[in-house]
Amino acid sequence: MAIDLVLKNDNPYHLYSGLIIKIHHLITLAWELSFQHVYREGNFTADWLAKQDSASTHDLQLLHHCPAALFNIFSADVMGFSSLRS
């Protein structure tokens, strides 16, 4: 599970060790932070954003408003609706 990989991994040779080190740094900052596993079927918003990012040529995208294409997906996530993926 990804949470275990971030919180318990001490393998400096892991494929994602560079990312894990960056996450460890973020964990040490002065803020309240918690991790919670959410199944992919229960978080379509994150899935949609990840797909948009992977199709982007930009290093960073800031969203000041919810994109129209995401609004219904986000609303369903907030209401707790989920569906199985094929």
C-alpha cells in the first residue's frame, strides 16, 4: 500500500525513493498532516486530476476554480457516491 511505502519504507534503492524522500521532508514541516487510504473508486476527483496532469506538458498547474468537466465528479465524491471500474 502506498501509505506503508511512505511511512515505513527505508529502502534507499526503491524505484520511488526520490519521491519518498521529498514526502518525508514535507512530513517534517510545521503543519498538521495525516494520511488516509481511499480506494480509487471512492475518489474520482483525484483520479481525474492525475489523468489530466499526466496528459499535461506543464511542470505545475494551479487551479483557481473547479474545471467544468470536474464539477460533477467532485460533487459525487463529496456526496460519497462511488462506482466500480471496469
